[in-house]
Amino acid sequence: MADQYAHSGDDKRPTGMPALRWEEPPEGPVLVLLDQTRLPAEEVELVCTDAPALVEAIRSLAVRGAPLLGVAGAYGVALAAVRGYDVDDAAAALESARPTAVNLA
């Protein structure tokens, strides 16, 4: 099993900001993502309120890595369901967001 805190010898540990998290503010559920295009210079979060916003985050490479893409896709379908959007349409849009990402499907 790989060390989740593996580093390059400079003894810096992760800040604790997760790559993604589900939040439920009064306005309705959202998926909050760490924008990986801004790393390592900045830690910036993207807030996705619907599947199209998540599709754009995936297309822009703000979400990277096969496992994270799979988890983000699943959360995107859940977000569509709880927000009252068509789940099949959301799933299809998410699947096509990055055609080479097999974990996304």
C-alpha cells in the first residue's frame, strides 16, 4: 500500500484540503473540488452546483487522476439526482467529459 503522505524529502505534509467534498448549504447540495490546475502555487476550490459545472471542471483538467475522476463522476450523478435534474442526461454528459478516462464511465 502506498503512503498517502509520500513526499519529496522536504518534510511538508498535505494541508488537509481534500480533493473533493460534498457540502449541503441552505441553497442546496454542492460538490467542492480542489482545482488541480492551480497547484502547487495555490489551493483554490471550485464549487459545482450541477452536473454541467462538474463536466466543465473535468474538461478543464481541474479534476485529475483516474480514481478521483470516478468518484467525481459518481458524485455528479448524485448531485443531479438530489437537485432534480435528469440523472441519465447527467451521467451521459459526465461520461463524455473526458473520453479517455475509463474510470469516469
